[in-house]
Amino acid sequence: MIKIDKYTLRSDVFYDKENHFWINVTGNKAVIGLSPLIQEINGHFVALLLSEPGIKFNRGESIGSAEAEKHVGPLKAPVSGTVLSVNTAVLELPRLINEDSFGQGWLMEIELTDWERESAYLVHGENEIKNWAAAELKKFNEKGWIAQ
């Protein structure tokens, strides 16, 4: 685990730099969730829609939508794949994203279809994650997105 300011990030997963997903890869499958950093600027999640199992998608396409206290919008896929399962608990109680992002707050499990190429777009490894997270928090502070 990596501690940056008041945030704890896992060092054993990949992070999508643009949309703040975490991706935990095992073989050709991955579990996807939202990072604690994005929760800071979105607030508490109150509603969530996710693509159904069997749906195929490409990196950057919508895999659902989220409504939070400060944001409503699409969830854009961090990698390409096919939805294997969705976390029904988080659909019923979206606040699990805020309360336990890396545990009960995961979003979906997917089968990866272009991992070799797309993994290059993600952040991985302790130093890379620390640098990315610090830069993101600095940007959030400069834009006034983090309450003091």
C-alpha cells in the first residue's frame, strides 16, 4: 500500500491516469474499481449503472454511468474487454465505492482483449503510482476541487 496525503492506494494494481480506475489483473481477467483519488472530487456515489455481463467494449467506451454528489457522467473503460460479472452489492449501495474501494466497492470483472497494447497507457509500480497520485492531488488542489 502507498500512502499519499490522506489517501491509501494499492501498489499491486494498475491505474488509469485519465479516468482514475484501478485494474487488478490475473491472467487474462481483471477486476476494475474506482480509485480513492477520484472520490475526493466526485463526493459520495449515490447511483450506478454498469454494463451487463457479455457486453464487449473498447478502451474509452462507456461501461456504465455514475452519479455522485459533485458529478454525473459516463464511466469510460480503462481497457478493452468483455464484462464477465458486475458487483451487484455496489449497484445496490454505491457508497461502497467510497467506503471500501479496493474491497467491497469493486465494479466489475472483465476478460481482457487487448492487454498487451493497452497496459502501456496505465500507471503501475510504486514510484510511478506515487508520482502520478502526487501530480493529480496537486492539480486537484490548484483547481480548488479538494475542500480544505
